[in-house]
Amino acid sequence: MKNRNYQDCLLDPTQVAIVIIDHQPQMYFGIEGASRTTIVNNVVALAKTAQTFGVPCILTTVEANAFSGLLISKEQGVFPQTIPIDRTSINAWEDENLKKAVQGTGKHQILLAGLWTEACVTFPALSMKADGYKVYVVADACGGASKTAHHMALQRMIQADVIPVTWEQVLLEFQRDWNNKDTYNAVMSIVKEHGGAYGLGVEYAETMVQQ
């Protein structure tokens, strides 16, 4: 059996870029079968993860001024100086400005999160795969028009070798070692604010240590 370095199997923040697609009010209105507030929590956590580890994070919207509204403020607030790339195409990969932005990062591993899973995530995921990128979908930072739509979209992408992950998995995979002190405090802050029961556990543990 050919030996393979296990490190190559894990996400490395120096090798990836993140694209967050269409987290806009009108798109949230159409989500069924998932908690909108949970998706907001997860995508903001993903954005903060990108910021913490210096990962390029490209924001894109569709018909922001004509139909879908501006990017949600909690996400925009993580990158206040970043102007989302607004498009008309359902498939973000068919927008030349978005494609140039991704190519400009020089990264060939792309993490996608967006609304809706069955269209605005699936279409660019499959298109990027066809163009030679290694693509991951952050499943819990996506939402579909129904549970079935979200699930079947994930299945379609998985069959095309798109890799499903979750935002917390990305955070911990980037951190890798709790001795990485440069990012430790920021990671703990993200966990406590966005990590649900895990975050509560961290707060409890800190309280016990201080006693």
C-alpha cells in the first residue's frame, strides 16, 4: 500500500479559500425544514473562523438591490470593509467577477456555504469540481427550500466527490492543536459564542479552573 501523509487528508487554513453565497433576507425567507437562526449562527461562526485563521473569504450576493436584499448584517459585520460581489447568475461560478476573485486567491481547495443548497450551492460546487478544484460544502451553514431539497442536494454533491463538513469541524481542523496559542483565544471565543452546548461546556470549565 502506498504511504500517504495523514496531514494531507486534513484541512489546512493556508491552502483553502471560503466562498459564502447569498446569505440575504429574501433567501432566508424561503428556507423550510431548518432553523434560520441556527444557519445564521453557523455562517457567522464560519466567517469568524476565516478571519481568525487568515483564510480568504469571498462574499457574494444575488440581485441584492433588486430582489434579495443586502447581505445579513451579522455576517457583513465580520468583514465590514468587504463589498460582496453581486450577481444575476444563479450559478455563482458563471459570474466572471466571482470566478476572478476565487482565482485571485491562488487556492485550489474551496469551502462553500450558501442559500439555497439545491441551487446556489450545488451549481458552483459541481462547476468548480469540473474545473479542477477540491470542493467542500459546509452543510450546516447552508439551507434549502425543504429538508428533502437540502438533503438531496448534499447527496448529489457527495456523489460528485464534493466533501461535506460542518462549521465547527472546520474550526477545529484549522486549530488542530490546542498549543497553537496564536489562535487559541479567538477559537475559544468563537466556540463560546456560537458552539451551543460545547460553548457552555467551555465556559463551565473556565469557571471551575478559576475557583
